[in-house]
Amino acid sequence: MSTMNISLPDHLKSHVDEQVSQRGYGTSSEYVCELISKDQQRLQLRNLLLAGAASAPMAAADASYFEQLRARVRNHTEADTRQ
């Protein structure tokens, strides 16, 4: 694992220390790693949403579409519970 040193203003350092103690992190590094991971997930979701918004619609979003979507979710959920 690589090491990175960062400088924070006092109020941000206090916030990090408070989060570490209140939320059960072992170190400030664990807290910062989680923040970075969540930011990466947020960026990935944003990119997926932008790609979806830029794509052409594939099917009408009618009652049949939503029933097929529900069926896919049910099938996926059932497959997860069998594993």
C-alpha cells in the first residue's frame, strides 16, 4: 500500500477525527479511503447516467416494459438467494 501525506485546515482535521471516533473507523486513513471509494462510485454512476441519457430509447416504457423489468429483478433476486 502506498502512503500519501495531506495537509488539512484545522476544522477539516477536527471533522475527520470526529468521524473516525463516532463511526468506528480504526484510523483517519480508513475514513479517507472510504470517502475516495464513494467518490469513485459516484463518478461511475454519473458516467452511466450520462451514457444512458445520451443513448436512444430502446423500448417504450409502458406497463409491459415495467412488468418485464419486475420479472428480471425477481429472477435475479431468486438466483442470489439460491447461492
